[in-house]
Amino acid sequence: MSKKRLLHERLAALVSTLRHGEMIYIADAGSGTSSASLVPLAAQVEVIDVALFTGCPTVDQLLPVLWEVGDFEAAFVTENMRQANPAMRELVQGLTGAEHIHELRYLPEFYDLRNRCKAFIQTGDYGVHSNVILVAGYPSPPIPVEWMTNPDWFEDLRNAKSKKG
């Protein structure tokens, strides 16, 4: 069998331009993206809708392909995934390895992290707790999770250094 390639033009371009630490959100069909959503998505996050019809594609169909064709080092999932969708949790961990899968509370931490993603990929999936955030990277020391989840980490680091000095 030949190596998988992304045929979706925008997805292929996105994956090829991801740099270390940038994130993409792979969402189920129920994840709102409009300003009228229960938890609106930030306007600066690009939305790429790949849904064709209910259940196509699913997150578990798209995720391994993205992982294979891209350079990813880690993933974020919700704490709820372990109980609500153990098969998806197992799939993600199989791709990332146990040390590179990070769990966050669904609300507000996981939803807050959506707004720091470069893109939001909407699938046709109707799975429960199947959303995954992939972190781009390469073989190097892992980026600390605290940096990924705290938008003020750089300023906090700067302030801590100035207090010492």
C-alpha cells in the first residue's frame, strides 16, 4: 500500500505550514464555530469544514492520516474522553504514546485552547468526546504543557526572571 497523502487542498497546505508548537483542533460535527455558538470560536481561528454528510469523515478516520502526513509531537484530549469514548482515547494514545497525550478539563480549559489553534477542522463525526487538539513539532525536547495551556506563559516567564534579577 502506498503512503497516504492529503488530497484536500487546504488541509494539505495547512499541515505543510505548521511549525513547532502550533496547534490544530479536529472537531466533531457538534462543535459550534459561529459567533452565536454556546462557546464562540475566536474569529482569528481558520475553520476548515471537511464534513460531507453525517459521520463522514469521522475524527478517527482523519486523525491517523494527519498524524502520518504531518509532524506532530503531542495531543490534547478532554478528561471525559477516557470514560465517554475509550476507543478514541486509545487511538490517540496509540499515535502519540502515553507520555505525549495530555488531558484537560472539557470546560473551560479545552475550549479555551481552541482559540489558540491555527485551524479548526470540522468533521462529520457525531461521536461523544472525540475532539482532539494536535500539537505540531519535531524530535526535540517537548514543549511544556503549561506553555501550551497558558496564553500568558511568555509574559509570566519574563516577569519571573525580572523578579529574580
